[in-house]
Amino acid sequence: MPWQLQSENYFKEFKVSVPYQRISNATVDDIIFYDPAAERRASALNVNWDTYFHVSSQEWLYKLEFGWWRMYCDTVFGATYYKNNPQGQLISAFNPSQLMKNDQTLKRLDVFGAVMVLYQSLVTDVSNLNDVDMANYKFAQERCETEWAKARELSNFYDLANNAPNGPATKLEENWLADVDYFNGDRRFF
């Protein structure tokens, strides 16, 4: 049952390789704005949205680091795939704390992801399955995919220079991100 995810120990027991961090500062008010039906359904179940934001953000962090980051490095001067940690090990140079948490695209990713996780938990609970929840789950999936495609195209929510945590991206970053097909989509060699 989805409301069982609210256990205090859920995230203490849930071990992941990337430390937990929210990708945005989205709130329940954002959910009410983008999907009031999801908030009504969650309220009927007495759901705590923080749990769903946690799961959603963790999934988006994986996608950003292992999917989006390579494309970002290919198109932005100064962005590198890897860096050395203090022990000298080669690790990903993606730093989640450089995401602009108030960026609208990241907020929408976070909201739609949390809504999708809510409906995932509902449609997998056989005793709670209904056609409306299944339709809402599919709709949430479509919105996540659409927003993810937009995020990959915009790529303006990462503060590479680490000088504007609230945005906007620097002019240099915006110029390089403006044309994804410049040099046939691959700028590493120019």
C-alpha cells in the first residue's frame, strides 16, 4: 500500500550509490498546480508527498548523471565527464548540488516524477487497482517522458561555473546550449 512508504525507517534502510538529494525545491503547491487530481487522490489516502519526492528525485538523479550528463559535456565548454575524488579515484564529474533547484524544468520533472511514483504504488497494489488510477498512471508517465525530452533539449538548469545557484545559466553556457546540432552535435573535437 502506498501509505506504508511513509515509514520513518524507509530511507534509512534504502541504500543507494548516489547520496539522496532533491533535484528541485518543488512543493505540494506545485503538485496542486500541475495535477490537482493527484493531490486529491493522495489526500484521500493521507499520503505524505515527501516520500514520493524522495523516490522521484533519486530516479531523476540517476537519469541526469548517467544519461543527460554525457550529452551536456559534449555541448558545453568546461564540462568534463570525469574528475578525481580526494582518494584519486576517477568518478563522474556530475555534481547534483550544482542543479538550479528553482528551475521550472526541474520542478516539473520532480512533480511529475512524484505523481508517477504515487500512481505506480497504487496500480501495483492489486486490492486498490482501478481504471482511473491506471489512466492517471499512464498520463503521468507520458508527462514525465515529455518533460524529460524538454529537459534534455534545454539543459539550462545546471550551474557549471558554480556562481549562480538560483540561475540563470551564464551567457557562455546559454550560447553553447542554444544549438545542439552545432558541429553535427559533437563539439568535443573543436
